[in-house]
Amino acid sequence: MAEEVVGRLPEETLLLWKREQALLKAHVVDWDTETWQRDPAFSGLQRVGGLDVSFVKSDGVRACASLVVLSYPDLEVLLVDGNGLLHHRGFGVACHLGVLTDLPCIGVAKNLLHVVGLENNILHKEKINLLQAGGDSFPLTGGSGAVLGMALKSHDHSTKPLYVSVGHKISLKAAVRLTHSCCRFRIPEPVRQADIRSRDYIRRTLRHPELPAPGQGRSWKAQRPKACPKIGSEEPMCEGRLLEAQAPDPGAQEQ
């Protein structure tokens, strides 16, 4: 285990990563490429993957990436805890992963990334307050006038929106609809499960007791909206769909 937090990366490494971003960005597809994406009920989509990376503040060397695949009512799509086109260079982690895997990919961020023209200011907060029901959204327009993503109220009882953006091979409209349909709680279930498991792995394997075990503490995983269906119940999800986790649910979700 690293004893010290690693300092700033060498400038040469950062420049190399930026060049790679620029090269891969040219391959991003921001329109629907699969038949199920154009279907109002996503007919034909059977599996949805969620990807999350957990870090430890005191360890600048190691992290844990977790990919969880849930059944969906044989195509695949990835929901990534991060941004896609909503990015300083227009190429976030959801774009990067989508281009490299050639899979439809969606960026789902919990916080607004401040790019040119987008700030979490009074106007932005006023727009959030206008979101009334799960599925309500508003566009995130950058300084150039281009729509970079959507702020989505993912659940009726959520107080904070999600920030959805295109990663690869899917339109923004379809990305927002699919993200909403995967939400039992505020965070889409595949991403939520990936986050729970990556944090649990770090807690057990790297022995970091400061990371609460799933279902414990006051982290977002330990808070369950009272009106939400319990995992494993037969109550319908958003838009009447039910995801079946392939492992028991070890935690819940904040509003």
C-alpha cells in the first residue's frame, strides 16, 4: 500500500493522455446505432452494465474498478459513473470507454462538471427546482450554444439531478430515457451496484475502515427513499421495468 499520496503527474504524461483523447474523440458516435435505442420500451435490450471506479484518499497508486451487469427486460450498453461529451475537451471517460469497447455508452455524473458556459449558479439551481417528477429534465447548454448533456430528475423523491451525456453510439434522447428507466433510486442501478462493490472491495482488500461497509454509515448507499421499491420486490421500476440484480443488494441509495 502506498504510504504517501502521489504528486502531480509529469507534464509529458498529461500531454500524452491529452493527445490520446484528441485522437479517440474523432471516433465518437453521438447518434443511435442500435434498433432497441429507437424503441420507446427498449425492446431487445437484455443487459445493462454499470461501471464505477473507487479511490482511496490516502493512496495515490491504487483504485478499484467495478463492472456490474444486470438483466434488462442480446444487446449491451454501459452506464459509466462520469461524463461523456460533457467534458472540457469533449471526451470524458464514457466516450473513452465507449470508443475502446465499441459499445453504446452513457455518461452519468452525480455532480455538474463546470465547463465553459455551465456553472452550478443561481440560474442552474432555479432550473433544478422546476423539475417536478422523475423523468423531468432540462438541457445543459455550453458557451458555444451546443447542448452537452441533460440534467435529469431520476426519481420522484430525488432532490439532486443526474447529469447525463452521450458517451458513444447513442443519442442524448435515448441516453436520458434509458438512464431514467434504470433508476430504482437516484443513481441508475448498474452504476449503484458497481459503486457498492468497488468500495466494498477496497474496504476488505486494502483494509480501509474509513470506507463504510455497504448498508452502514451515513453515506449515500445507506439511505433509502421510503417511497422506493425494495430491491428484489415485484414493484415496477420507472417506466414499468424491473431490473434483476445478479447478486444480493448490499445497500441502498440517497435521494
